[in-house]
Amino acid sequence: MEGLTRRAFAGLAVLSGAAAASLSGVAAASAAAGASTSGSLDALAKAKGFAGFGSVMQTTEDDALTSFYDDGVRAIFSRECGITVCGVEMKWAALRPDPKEYTFYVADRMVDWAKDNNLLMRGHTLLFNQTQYFPKWLVNYDFGTRPATEAERLLRDHITTVCSHFGTRVFTYDVVNEAVNEFTGELWDTVFTKYLGPEAIDICFDAAHKAAPHAKLVYNDYASWGPGHAKYREGILRLLSRLKANQVPVDVYGVQSHIGQSYSPDSLGSNTFNAADQAVWKQFLDEVSGMGLRLAITEFDVSERGTPSDIAERDRQIADLAHRYLDFMFGYRNLDYMMAWGMLDQYSWLQVKDYGGRRPDGMPMRPSLYDDNYQPKPLRQAIAAAFRNAHPRA
């Protein structure tokens, strides 16, 4: 599993107690719950006809601590969320340590916890189509004398096994994640596209539809309105258009929504989301929606490079950006739900060095809805306001 970073599985060991919250964390989260009179984010979402609001939880990721075993985070989830998703625990590298063995123990614990706490569970992801996120055995796999046949068998076996295992405990799947090369707009080259071409993507959706006919099937990607993402957006539109033309059962385009100026500002856009940004983004989302696809915000957070060191002002600017973006996004009546990519600052992937780490001024990032004292931030209130402002869903 070497070389796996943000979205790969960093280890299957259960970190029992190592990263559990202190009782003071639980108390802080409980106090925040008692102080809130405006309703949970999930309740606000459902009041407008959204399927709900939720966030990612995970056991490990790179050198960040685990959020799943933090009792304070669990308290926040129990209060705010109606949906959750595993960060890495359902990916190939987590579920398949070798070609013959499946390891569902950690994912099952998370799925069962969600069910016990009345949270819907998203499945993420049946295929992350980038070689760096494959388990090592898959990169070096011998596909034999009929490689296309074996590649299709391997894909279908994996997807059928995973979907059948979780059954109706998972209501939607990110069937394919980030298949398009950000820089070229073409599909990433992997062992599957090598032997199956673009039909590898079709096979994934077909297999998922047959194994989980109840589930909404998502193509998930992170393209934005930034000028560096023009080819990326075009590539995603080509992929989705081809899938629809081939009557592939794709239901939803997952808009990841890692917004704000991050480690790739030319690609991900500025901190403004101004009228020009919105015009570009509208053109893209209108084309996606015009194909008959639903939308979902699947991985929301706000990077904060370019904002001042003063925390109050920084939080204000982040909240303002989030409110502008969500007001725009919620204008799409075919947008079904919103997922944050983490509720507590300290567990955010944006704290990891490979994806930005600390700000240029040396201060830690504050990209999430709650601070490290389990207290809600202006970003949380901005999301609540956007739900209140939203038109009822179609």
C-alpha cells in the first residue's frame, strides 16, 4: 500500500483509544448542542426537501488522527447529520488486501454505527480510477492471456461482492471516483482502461446496478470553475454524455466542492466565486443537469489560503464564500443532499502536508464546520443560512 496518500487506506489497524476524545470533548460537543436553537443542519435540509445533510468519518488517513473514534465528533454527528460516508474504508486498498481476500471488519463497524444512530450511509467508492490509489497487488496483477476478460471479471466480482455485502445498508454509491485526468480531460490510464478502454466505466455502473438495484449511482469528481480546469470540465462532460448515450445507469453527478484557494489555485479557483466564476460554473452544471442527472454535494470544505491570519476575519471570509457558493448550488432544484468532508478542523485532509498542510503563516487550517474545541464556527452558520434560503426541492 506504499505511495497511498489522502484517499488511500493508510492502515487497517483499529486505533482503539489512541485517538478517542476526552470527556471534555464530549462535554463541549454536548454544550454546543444545548446552545443551538436553530435546528440541526440535517433538519434544515430536510425541511426544504433535501435528502439530508451529512459528513465523512474515517478511522485513519495519512498522519491525521481518526475521527470515527472521537466521541466528541460522534456527538456532533448525532446532532447535525442524517447521512455519513466512509473516507477510505470502502476503497479497494481497504477492502482487498490481496486478490482473494475481502476485509470488511472496519467498514462494517462504521456502517453498523450509522444504522444504530439512524444515519443513512453512502458508499465511497467502488472504483477510484487512478493507479496511485490501487492496492499494490492490483497494479502488478497478472491478467493472463485474455486480459480484457479477466479485467472485466475482476471489476464485476469486486463490485458485486461489495454491494451484496452491504445490501440496503448503503443507499447510494460513488460507483466511479475521479476517472478523468485533470490536466488532459481524458480518462486516467489504469490497468482497467488499458484492457477495457472507456467501457471500464460502463461495466462498473452496470455491475453496481445489478448488485444494488435500490441504490442511486454516482459519478464523483472535483472539477471546478477555475481556468485551469477547462479541459477537466470538458472531459467530465464527454464522459457523462457517452454514459447517457450508452444508457449506462448513472443517476447522479457528485460535485465534490472542495472550494477556496488551495494548493492549486489556478485549477480550484479564487476565494471570490464572483459573477464570472458563477457563469462558468453555471454553464457546466447546466450541461450536466440537461443530461437528466441529479446533483449532490459530496465532499464540501473550504480551503483558506489567501485569507488573513486573524481567525475572526478568516472565519468570516470563509463563511461568506461558503454562503455565496451554497446559495448558487442550492438554486439547482435537482440537487439532492450535501456532505461535508469532515466536521472538525483537526481531522481535515487539508491539514495533511501533501495537500497543503499548514498555511504559509504557519497556522493550522480551519476548513471545517467545528473547531478543535468542538464548537460551531461561522461556516456552520453559513451552511444553515443557505439551507434556510433554499427553494424547496423539485
